[in-house]
Amino acid sequence: MSHKRIPKRRAAMAAGGVVALGAAAILLPNANASQDGGSAGGTAAPKTLKAADASDLASQLAGLLGDAFAGSYYDAGEQQLVVNVVPGDNNQVIVQAKKAGAKVREVDNSLGELRGGARTLKAEATVPGTAWAIDPRTNKILVTADSTVTGAAWDRVESTVEGLGSGMATIRKSPGTFKTFVSGGDAIFGGGARCSLGFNVTAGDGAPAFLTAGHCGVADDQWSDAQGGQPIATVDQAVFPGEGDFALVRYDDPATEAPSEVNLGDQTVQISQAAEATVGQQVFRMGSTTGLADGQVLGLDATVNYPEGTVTGLIQTDVCAEPGDSGGSLFTQDGLAIGLTSGGSGDCAVGGETFFQPVTTALEAVGATLGGDASGGAGDQAGGEEAGGEEAGDGQAGAGGDAGAGEDAGAGAGDVGDGTGVGGEEAGAGDQAGGEEAGGGDAVGGGEEAGGEEAGDGQAGAGGDAGAGEDAGAGAGDVGDGTGVGGEDGSGLTG
């Protein structure tokens, strides 16, 4: 499916952004290098990490720090993971966090207190047109109210925020209106509505399918790739509103080719696997209305009160979107699937707040797999019952089992033209997952745990190989003149 329109105001970004994607990506394999030089106090300096590796480390440290952990975010400028810690009697855990490569920051509000504040907001201030998410950069709950929240509704939200206590939450107004981004038009069509396809996936029974927004899935059962065309896919599962905004839609023809890629119009980005979002992470959104746009992750586990109902567990960003972009793909420059466009306020002329369904949660709920992920969704295991940790991620090996079928768990396999393509011959998303070291250089294999409570993508357990093929690449294929973003052009039905 080709995208019909990329507005002129975004076309420069689309063209320039594609080059930036490729140019930035070749720097990323070197961005894993740890900066372990000892400091005057004898603790290691913060490591330089890619966002995906920072997410893995954050998951491990959350388990290590326990109640002292107060959230984390990715400092894109410094390429470091910043971990919030509530001071306590046990300073040893802080030392351990620093040794693991994080930059540690002491804060006032614990994660438990912030989550308690969010529960209070849900109970006392669930007003259509409001949203909230924990912001680890300010160590507060960020509450947003759109232009429809006025009068008694505004007073109710404001008084609830004030009742949480000083320093617990902030409230601000959004000039737009929170809404889902479904519209009549082109892209994928159902019942007079237009949405965008998110990511092609494989259903639990091996059939080709795709993910899109749940509010698109409940709008109609059958979807076409052309306005007024014959249906090509049928909704299998849909959640909206409630605990998410996602739908699994099966292709009617079981022989449909459903490549794991995002179509940018004139080229594609290969998608290797799903990954968790990290606050501060740079992300890109592709939608059928506005084309390519980028921005940052602002918050996780966001709650949005749409006119249709409350949706929880979303990713909050500052990436613009407009009607028709619903369901579209949110991804990273190195080919990780992050989210599905849900809704928000504003547009691509003035900006605004936007919310996305995490892909990992959707995959787990519908029992589907994506790209090189052979694990049956985030948290399921490819190599046996033991996952090398409490919640081992995509493509990880358990105790003695292989996670996938191959040798190298790279993020970019294939030939590269003049050095400006995505990847390199074995440009991994972390270090090669050979059993000794994975991700940012932390030891993983050999014992009971594979990288902590939530071991990251491509990490090996006790002697198992991590991967989904001989070279599980995000960029399989030849890259031409340096403007490619991984892989050859393809026109499959991608969002």
C-alpha cells in the first residue's frame, strides 16, 4: 500500500528525516561502548547507551533497587540512562546502580507515591478531555486538560491535583481536543472510516495479520486497502476503550505476503522486533494522513479520558498526528516497533500531545509475533520454560535453550553501500548475544538470571544462542547511496 499524501510542510522532514535516520543509525553500533573509567569515588561513570539498551538496563535496575526506584528516563543528548532514586538507609543499591552504568539522581517522590496519586486522579478526576502520566524527568504526575475541560470540570481536576500535595503533580491546559485520529479518507478503510495500518504480524496460528488501533477495530469488522474496494482483512480481536487501544486484523487470504517493515512512501524501514518505550527516546511515526513525523517519548502508562471512554497503559509523546493516522506505526530509527497511534490533541501545524498503544502489550494480548521475534509476544519464551529471568524479553534464551534459530542477533544484516546505510554487516542492537555479554556489556549468561528481572532483546541465557535467523537483521538487503533506512524498497501493506 502506498501512502497517498505527505504534506509539503512535512515533506522536508520526510526526506531529510530519512537521511537522518540512516546517518544516525550508523553511529549507533558504536554508541554501546561503555565509559567505564573509574571516578574519584571509585564508581563507574555512566555508560553511553542506545535507547533500547537503556530500556533493558532500566528494567534490570527497577528490580535491583526495589522501593528505592522512582522511575527512569533516557538523556538523548548524553546517551545515558538517568535513574531516579529515593534516598534511604541502603546506599549500596545506589552504588550498584552506578556500577551498572546508570546516572543516579535523588528525588523526593517514590514510584509508589506517584502511582498512588494516579489512582486518586482516576477515582476523583476522570473527566473527558483529561490525561495523566508519570513524568520521571520532573518526578511528578503530568496532568493535561484539553479545551473542553472548563467550569466545574476544570475545578474538579484542579482541586484533585492540589489535594495530592505540593510537588506531586502539575496541571496544564492543551489548546486542542483529545480525540481518536480516525477519519474518512484513504489508507485502510472500514465502514466509512479511514485508519492506518500499524505493523504486519503473524497470528498465533501462523496466519498473516496486522495490528492497528482498537478504536478502528471496533468501528468496522472488515477493512480494505482502497476506498470502496473489496475487503482484504477481518478484525479478529479489538480492545477499546479500557486497558489499551489495539486490534488484530487477519488477512482474508492466508497467502498474503506481510513483510515486517514500515513503508515511508519511497522506501521502507525494516522492523526487527517490538520493544518497550523509554521516556526521552526519539521516535518516528508514520501515518496515512500526515506521513512521517518525529518527536520524543514524554511519559509511560498514561491514562487518557476520550469522549468514548478511558484508555489506560498508553505511551505519551509530542509527535504530531491528525485524523486518519490512527493505528499508524511508532518506531525507532534502528527498526524497533514501539507503538500504535491512538489519539491526542492538536495537529501537525501547531503540534500537540499524542498517545500510543505499546506494541509489546498488544502482541502479548493477541498472541501474535512481529519481525524476528519468535517468542510469541513480549514476555513469552522461545527457549524453554525458564526465561533466564522473571520477564525475559523477545528472542532471549532460557536455561540451555536456543532463543530463535540462528547465530547472530544483529539489528542490521546485509550489505551496505558507502557506509551510510542502517546497520553494517553485523550491526547489532546490542553486543552479540553469545552467552557472555549482552546489551551494554553487562554479563548475562551462565547463572540463574539472564540480565536481571527483564533481560533485554537478543540476550543469551546459559549457553543459548539469541536470534531469529542466521543474521536477525533490521536491515536485510542492500542499501544504495547512503539515504536508505535499511533494506530494499518494498510496497507491502505497512502502515
